[in-house]
Amino acid sequence: MNTYHFHFNNGQKSSTILFWFFTTLLTIVLTITVLLVHPDPLFPTWLLLISLPLMFMAIYKLFKVASERRSGEIVSLNKEGFTSSCFGSVLFSEIHSIQVPVRQIGLLGGLQRDYYKNTDVDTPYLEFSITTQDGKMLNWILNEWGGIYNSEEEFSIFFNFLTALTNQLYQLYHTNEPYNSYLKILGEKGSWEKRG
């Protein structure tokens, strides 16, 4: 049994993060305005006593909510399937489809890090998903070169899990077929679907 430990972005609470982001911006602007236009009667001193604590609270809430998007994952892979600490047990026979953003992953010949450095495009968070036959979705969002939610080493660990998983599915469903370009079973667009 192989075990993989990594962190990922669970993609939850996006609207809450946006709320606290804009609240933080608003309180910073209000506080700076009160400090710069201090003698003006439109902005009395007591307003600073309100805006400063509000600003610090908004910044704290923003960081707290953003950190809650970081989940720790432990995946144990065995001959029948895998067990995820975040999503539970999944048998290989239950997996209906897999989606991998192959065009963005440098390890698969996709866009290299230099591309993101030389353009205005942000380094992407890559979303990987597995759908089971009963419609359950397992989503992991990671950054190949590391970021707030996972390190570069953790992406490599996740990629090792993905490689082992697709190797098992290849042996289960495609033994007599030649390898595809990506992780043995994925098509050019990074998808695999169980036939029949």
C-alpha cells in the first residue's frame, strides 16, 4: 500500500473570500482617508477609532478564510482502489471519469513556468477531478510550482499518486492497448472515461 501526503486548495468559500477581500479594501481606503484628511470636520477623530479596528479585523478574517481553503490530504493506494482522508474510499471499478489539465502541466509537456513569467498570465492553479459512477466528484486544486496552498514538492507527491492511479486503471482496462500520451490512459485533452 502506497501513501501520499500533500496539501491542496479545496476551492471552497470563494464568495466569502471575495466578501472579506473587498471589505478589507474598503476599510483600508477609509482608514487612509481619515488619516490624510484628519483636520477636516467631515472626518472626525473618533472615526479613526472605528475604522482602524475594522481594518485589522477585515485583514484577519481575509487571511483566516483564505487559510481554510488549504486542506491536508492523505491518500492510501491499494490494489482495489484508494482511500482519501478528504473524500473517503473509492474503488477503481467505481471510477467513471478523470479530468486532468494536461495543457497547463509542465511535467506533461504543457506550458512551462517561463511562459507564465514572461506573460501577464497568472501561474495557474490546476484542477484535477475524478467522478465516480454514483456522481460523486473528487476535486484537488494544486499549483505545479508551489503557492499558498501547496508546495512544489507536494505537487510532485500528488503527481506520483496520479501516475500510480492511472497505471492501475491502465492495467485494469487497457492492458492490450498501447499507451496514450499522458499518464498512459488520458487523451490529448486530459480526460479519461470508463467505457461501457
